[in-house]
Amino acid sequence: MANLTGAVSIFLLQGFSASPKLQLLSAAFFLLIYLAALLGNSSIVAAVTLDPRLHTPMYFFLKHLSLVDICSMSTTLPRALVATLLGSGEISLLACASQLFAFVSLGSTECFLITSMAYDRCLAIYRPLVYGVAMRPRICVSLVAVAWGSGLLFSAFHTANTFSLPFCGPRVIDHFFCDIPPVMRLACAHADAHEAAGFAVSGCVIMSCFALTVLSYVRILATVLRIRSGGGRRKAFSTCSSHLATVLLFYGAGSSAYMQPSARSSPLQGRLAAVFYSILTPTLNPLIYSLRNKDMMGALRKLYLQVPS
């Protein structure tokens, strides 16, 4: 029986499904998705690194976005897959805290990178004459460094806020990895203050990034509408359409999981939301940035087929 009085040092991850019959089937499905995501994002990183035509600010940010997606999925999925195959979802308190820290750090870094990419697209369309100076390599490196650093600070707060709570059972985390809402549900003390603090900090950071992204697109839209020719408008908007799709996917999936109190969402809703923001979003990002991008498609053909582009 679960220890209901002593402090918990070992958690049990529920896995992909509460039904044992669906565990192996879901594990096989997510293994294929994981391999596809690794191949897609690794291809983006390799193509941007090796093709000189892609050495621009937009693709520099995209390369780091793909690196974040690779690391984010590798933080959660391999352990969940191995646990499913071995039939044991045990994870220590320290390992659970480390996993939560890494996942939240990478997720928030992606949020900051997406905001930087919106700023980059806004400058490219609204101020093309000063774009080369405003987005010189040193500025791009600084924006990426700020994104990674801010992600670490944001995650450090959430990890401390979550694991400062006492855990005394039950110790089963109704999820396939250690995430904030399912872990907080296991606290044996009132977590309302911790949840409110986390919600407030997340709301301020995420809404600030979202507001900056929206302002960038308002400026982009206003600039595009002033272009007289239809071809010119389509060309201008095509340079940011992939990023806009990523923005909608990222905020749509993330808000369904984090922008509501954990008490109002069921474990099943949390697991489904996690599938979208932690698995499907990193898998779809390479497709979004390659299918309608001639430069990226050319670089990928050159990378894999050795076809001159």
C-alpha cells in the first residue's frame, strides 16, 4: 500500500494510458512519432548549419527552435517509453524534479524564441532597410542567450515552487512525465498559494510574450496592407506564414494545459493536452517550416539527395 504518512521519495508514473491494454500500443505509436520528430528537427539543424544560404537571422532562430524541440522531447519520451516496455514507471523525487525543471526550461525557452522570431519577421517587413543592422549576428546571439537564460530562471522558480510542497501519498502521478499540474495534485498540504503564485508568474511571462508577438503581427499586417500589388502582399506575408502557424500551434496547445487551475482539469484532459504541446508540436514544426519554404526544401534535398540547388 502507498505510504500515507511518511514523505514520498519515489513516484510512479501512470504512463501513456490508464488502461494496461493500450500502453504497448500507445508506446509504439509515440516511438514512431519521436523518431519522426528527431529526424525532422535534426534535418533542420543540419540544413541550416551546412547551407550558407540559410545563414540568416530567421533560420538561426529556427535552428535553435529545433534544438529546443529535440531536447524537450528527449526529456520526457524516452523515459516514458522505457518505463512502458519494462513495466515499471518508478522515478525518484530528484529525477522527477530534474525532469520537470528541464521540460519547463525548454518550453519557456521556446516561448522566448518564438517571440524573438516574431520581432525578426516584423523588422524584415516593417523596416527592411535597417534589418541587416538591427539583426546583425551579435544581436541574434544575444536574443538566443536571453531566451535560454530566461528559460532557466523561469523553470527554477516553478521547480522550487512545486517541490517545496510536502508529498506523502498517494505517489502515483497520473501522467507520462513529471509536469506541474499532476505533481501538485499529489501534495498533502494545501497547494492553493503555490498554484496561484505559479499561475501569476506564468500568466505574466506568457502573456507578455504573447502580447509582443501580437504587436509584431499587427505591425506586419498594417505594413502588408499598405503594399499595393497583390503579388507583393503575398510575398511579404509568405515570409512569416510558417512562424504564424507555429505561434498558433504553440499557444493553442500550451494554454489548454497551463492557463487553467489544475483542480478544474481532469487527468485525462491534462494527458491529452500534454500530447499536443510536448509531442505533436515539436513533430509538426519541421513540417511547417519546410513544406512551403523553397530555400529549406532545397537545402534538405541537397543534404539527403545530394541534389544541387
